[in-house]
Amino acid sequence: MTREIDQLDSDVDNLLKRNKRRKIDDASAKLAQLDALCNSLAGDTTLAFKKLAELKGLLDDAKAKQGRQDPELAKKLRDIESEALRLERELKDADEQLEDLKKRRNESKRLLDDIKANPDKFTPQQVDGLLTSLDEQLEKG
């Protein structure tokens, strides 16, 4: 009877370890997705800031040259400039959100590295918490 209990205990322990390993692998895959998302978003915001700077330069040139002679055009240019400023604020907000996402991604990466290095120190619930956090980060991204 003791041998059966020991075997059952061993089987349960092995099952929990395999389940934890599967979840760690899932977390690694999700972290890779999050890395790709952050890289894509960083490229998008960089490109958007570059295009916005070009637009603002063109607006400044147009206001200085044609805007002086045509009051209707000057008004339209001011409207476009207001829209550009709104877009700039939105881009800055998006950039701040991206930086926050990167910070949380880095924290998740450190935790995952700790879990991989010492899986026995972490409970399945802690690994589940990491997976949940990664899922939330991917949804927000």
C-alpha cells in the first residue's frame, strides 16, 4: 500500500511538473508575440512621428508662402494645423502606452526567466498569473 501511495504521489508530482512546463512554454510563446507586437508598434509610432514632422514642415511652408495671400487658404491651413496638433497628442499618448507596455513586458520577461531558472520555486498559480498578465498585455497592444 505504501508503494502505491508513493507511486501515486510521484505520478501527481510528474503531472504537475509537465503542466507547469507546458504553461512556461505557453508564456514563452506569448512573450515572443508581445515582443513582436512592441517592435511593430515602435516602428509604427516612429514612422507616424516622422510623417507628422514632415506635415508640420509643409504646413509651416504653406502658411509662410501661400497663406499670406489667401485668407481662405490660411484658415484651412490653421484647421489642418489644429488637426496635426491633435494627432501629435494622440501619438504621444500612444508612445507613452507603448513605453508602459514595454516596461510590463520586461517585468514579465524577468519573471519568466526566474521561473525557467527555478521552476520548483514557483507554484502553478504563479505561472497562471504570468500567463494572464501576458494575455492582458497582448489584448491592450
